Amino acid sequence: MGKAKLSGAKALVRALESQGVEVIFGYPGGATLPIYDELAKSSIRHVLSRHEQGAAHMADGYSRVTGKAGVCMATSGPGATNLVTGLANAYMDSSPLVAITGQVPRPMIGNDAFQEVDITGITIPITKHNYLLQQASEIPHVTQEAFFLASTGRKGPVLLDIPRDVQLEVFSSHQAKYPPLEGYRPTVTGHPGQIKRAVTLLKSAQKPLIIAGGGVSLASARDLLVQFAEKADVPVVYTLMGKASFPNSHPLCFGLMGYHGRIEANYAITNADVILAVGTRFGDRSTGPLKTFATQAKIIHTDIDPAEISKNVPSYLPIVGDAGRVLEQLVELIPAKKHAQWTLELRQTAEEHPLKAKSSGVTIPNILRILKSLVPDPIIVTDVGRHQIFTAHYFPVDSGHSFVTSGGLGTMGFGVPAAIGAKVGRPDRTVIDIAGDGSFMMTCQEVASAVAEDIPIVVLVMNDYCLGMIKQLQDASYGRRYEACKFGRNVDFARLAESMGAAGFKVTREDEIAPAIEQSLAAGRPAVVDCVLEDPGNVYPMVTGSSLLEYVE
Amino acid sequence: MRHTISVLCDDTPGVMTRVSGLFSRRGFNIESLSVGHTELPGKSRFTIVTTGDDTVLEQVRKQLQKLVHVIKAWDIKHAEAVEREHALLKIEVEDKRRAELLQIVTAVQARIVDSSASIWILEVTGDTSSVDNAFNLFKDYHILESIRTGKIALERGPSRVMKK
């Protein structure tokens, strides 16, 4: 290209284009207008959110269903701080994101200028890495590096903070030499010796078990996991983040593990002699009490992040590497074997402990049952709360990248914007957000974004007029003193949706469920179904004691 | 248990915040920290003294290693390293105690780096216990101000830092 002169803003848009970015979720402000001016000349689509948190969750949802880094953008100051929850959410769930923020001009930095905030300082603990750009000529290189960091190794959000005068600065584009990232060398392939030892251990196992974490999906290694589990005949349980990491209806699948896990899943963990944990960080919600966790088992822990090895649960045999590559190595060496006795034992346990929630009426399990019969293979997005755990149990997900939830941070309000991002990433799929009435209200303004941008998502609001998970905890541990958990007279969600131009439905009887879902799907625009629950029962199983096998079901 | 961690990293703005912030965020304790340039252009090296059992140490090391600007973070074994701290003490010297103070200065191999009227600035270098020892001996005099650097440590034998 020779020595063409270009501005920082133009260089940024070019760099984004060369990274294959198709869409940016954002909200403009004074400090990002030079970028918007260039974006207008680009083929990159911009989806205007109604709040920057929404933009960050949209980028996150987009990334989770496409596997590509999502991009969000906000202005300086409040725009940037509004991204914080979204970045923390992406960081906890290792979602690749590139966030761009405007910053006040360089000479004003540090002067407490209008809409100035130290966003790189604020986001150090919740990003994989971040940059405050000092000159326009760095932009091409830094943008490339940001995408590289976000989408390799343990994925995560990377933030670029670009002062307004850097966006406007004109520089001669030339290929400057930048030092390589000396300290960043993720291990992808599992150590061959460890792989061999793992195979030997798995061969000797009588009661082997696989824990499928979200890392399997992040590595797009679901098919390899199925291949491995089938070849070695090893039962599988999943973490909440790993729900889409293994087909839920597969005969070797024994459901969600952990604090709200299925009895058979937690029974399997407690009785297994060898556990292969793939792409999980053993978060406290998946393990329950650590002292009694899998005490019978030798744990083979494979993760892309060496710092996860023995962080929460001591591992007998660590394998650092990409889940896909490691599973490839394991599949190759593992001999076919049957564990009929063990799988039978788990199947019997499962039969003795069926899910017990009422499967009729306007209840969450029944709505999910009807939804599954009408839409067998959607992308399911959830918000956070009781409905989230119900969905994990009562809506089997059998396709990859088809369950999007806020696992680590537990961000209420994630659902609607994440569903929008998911639908933008996969317009060919039906995207359904299962929301709670509490969660929905935290980001419901994004329904207006979906309408304006013509992104037809369906939101089913599980409306129990209260904060269900809070109520459940107050039931269990606070003597049913329902402090600050009941909303009283709630919003009319159908009319709220209609006021934003979406289709709105209200369901108060069982026979209205199916028609409302069908009409939502046929609406050709975003739709919200207010499901007024008749009996907002608590969600079980729930671990109540000092081990996974002390529970209420 | 006390551990000494060496961190080789890029000398870029904010790297100090990233390193020290990691300690507070993960609930690790910093007992002392010192940082400076190295023989490698554009690189800095931290020596951080921290407390915790071996599991904590391993977590600290791995979390440090995850920082993009950190090239290498490793544990320095006390027995295999030369360790130094540096201290400056400003002491008010009474005429009648000048001679005995001078004896102590000689005994602990301190240096008088500044003297004006009745005030001396002494410099002490040594491993942590030698510096502690010097402080103990000077305690009986009127210390007006004192300051200590964190520990720096270098392993004996060939370099563990990768060369280009």
C-alpha cells in the first residue's frame, strides 16, 4: 500500500475488516464519533444497543454461538463503565470479546476531564489484557494482537481504549516492526507422556466418568468428546457451562452436576474411580463442597489454562492443552471398552431419581416441555435465576453452541442482549431467551434494539412476580422471611413489548402456552411472551449438606 | 512460609499495576517488592517476597505467568541464590557516642554516605537478616528516618532467564 496517509479511526476500521469482523454492537458518544464516521463507510454492520451493557452481552452472545470474537464499542467515561458488567461476564465464562472504548484526548488524560475514566485501570482484573493506545500508528498492530489474544489460549475479553485525538491523528501507514509477545505461548497439544499416562489410567478404570465443561464448546470439541465417550464407553456429566458440550439426550449423558445437579450426576462423581475433566475450572457451583468432592476418584484434569490445574480441586494427572487437540490425542490411543455394569448402575440411579417438578399447568417445566415439542433444536439463551436451572434440567440441548447462559458471573439481564447477539451470529437458527421477570427488567430496553435492527428473537418471561432464586434461598435458609424479593404488582410485559414495537403475548392458562409460542415464532419480529406462572415451585435437586449426596429433590 | 518470586517482564506502562494488582485481587500477600531494569533492553525484573504454602506459591506463579507482559515467573530457592536488601538510615549523632557508633558502622559494614553537622546518613547492604541485624544495632541511637528496599535475588550458576 506504500505510504498512504490515514487516520487512527480509519486504521481501526480497516484492521477490524481485515480481522473479518462483520458486526459491531455499540453505542456512540463524543469520544468515538471519529470511529463512527469511518464505520459509516465500511461494510461492517453496526447494531445500536440501548445501553452499553447490552452491547457487551450482545457481542458475548454472538461469540458463543459463532466461536468468533464478538466486538462491542462504547464511548469514554459512563459508556466505558457501562461495559464493565459485560466484560466481567465474558471474562468469567472465557468468551472471546474485543471491546473498543473512546477516551478523552491525550493532553486531557489525568485531568478529570468530562467523561474521563481510567477504563484500562478499572478493567485489568476483568479482561485478559487491555491497551491504552498512545499513537495512531499502533492501531493496526494492536488491533491484530487484541483479536489474537481474545481468541487463542484461554479465550477472554480484550479492551482497546483509544483517545479521541489518536482516532483523528493522521499517520503514514507502513509496516513498523513490533516485538512478538514473548510471554504468551499457550500450550495447545497435550504432553504425550501425560496423554499415555491418562490412557493407562482410563484403561484401568472400573467406574470412569467424564466431566464436560464449557471449554469443550469453546474449543469446538463436542464431536470429539462424543467420539471419545462412545469409544471408551464412559458416562458424561456436564457443568452448566458445559451443557452444550455433549448431546443431552445421548444414552451416556447423565445430566447437570453440582449444587443444583441431578442425583445420578452427583452420584457418578462421588463413586467414580477415574474422572476425566475437560475444560472446566471446577467452579464452586459445579463441585459443591470441596472436601467431599470426588474423593474416590483419580482426577485427570485437562485445561488450556495451566493456572486452573489444582486451583480448586487437586488433580492427579494434569494435561494442559486445547480440549480438541487433547481429545484427539486421547481418542487415538484409547482402546474400545465397555463399562456396562457402571453405566447400568447410573441408569438405575437415574430411574430412581426422576425430576419431580409438576409437568402440567403454567409452570416452567411444562412451558419448556411444550417449547421442546414445538421447537426441537433452538439456540436457548437464559437469564439468571431459578428459570436458568429449570432450563438446564428440563430443556435437553442436543446441538453444539446452542445453550447460552451466564455461568460464572451469574449476570441477571444477560438473556435479552445475548439472544440478540446470538441471532445476529446465527440468523438461520431460532433463538429463544428463557428469562425471569427480575432478569428481564434489567435489560428489557434491548427489545427496542431488536425491533429497530430487525432481529427476531423470542423471549419467554417466566413471571412469578418475585425473585425466584432469592425466594428459594429465603425458603431454605432464612425462615421464609421474604425480604425484598417480591415485586408486587408487576409490569405488563406483553404491553411493554408492544410499546417497543415487538409482538407481545400473555399466557395465564396451560392451553395458551403452545399458541403463544407458535404466534411468537410466526410474528416475523421480536416477541415477548409473559408467562404468568401458576405455581412458582422451587427448583430441585439442591445440595443442602456437606456433600453432593446430601440434597433435597 | 516465605517465598521469593522472580518475574521477568516487558518494561511497559502499567505493568507494575498488573503485577501488584494480581496479588491483591487473588488474595496473595506481598511482603516486599522491588523492580528495575535488566541487562535485556526493554525488560524489567521484579523480585517479590510473598507468604503462603506451596499451593499458594504455585497459583501465584501461574497467575503471574498468565499476564501477557510477563515472560517468565519463577520461584527462587533461598539456598541457591544471592539475596540483597539495601537500607538508608538517617541518624542523629551525639558527640559522646560518635566513636561507638563508628564502631558499629564498621562492624556491620555500613557506609556513611552523608554527614552534616550531627546528622549522618548510613547505607547498609546485605541479606535480609544482616539488614535486620544492623537495624537492631542502630536502634539505640536516634534514628530520624529510615528506608529499606525490597529484596533482590539472583540465583547462582548459569542464567535461568531465556536468551534471545
